[in-house]
Amino acid sequence: METLQKICLVFTIIGAINWGLVGLFDINIVNNIFGVKTMLTNLIYILVGIAGLINIGLLFNHIEK
């Protein structure tokens, strides 16, 4: 499970950086690389969202131990 959370954390960080660039400079790296409203773009957004949900477990990781 630790490996999955690390992979998800990388996706979440990439998503956060992308949102930061959108907010600061109106630059969406995902759209620039994969196109606007393509299936691949939507898949990337879905994966980042799922990764964020999985990383919620990191908040409660210390409670289990």
C-alpha cells in the first residue's frame, strides 16, 4: 500500500502544480500537452482525482499505528 500511496502522491503533486499554474498564469499544462477536452486529458484529470482521494489515507495514517 505504501508504494501505491507514493505513486498517488506524485500524481497529486503534479495536479497541484498544474492548478497553481492555471491560477497564477492561466497556463494549463495538461491541456497544452494532450489537448482540450480529449479523452486522454479527461483520463488524466480522473487519475489525479482518484490519487487525491487515495492520499486522504495519509492524513489518518498516524491513527492506525
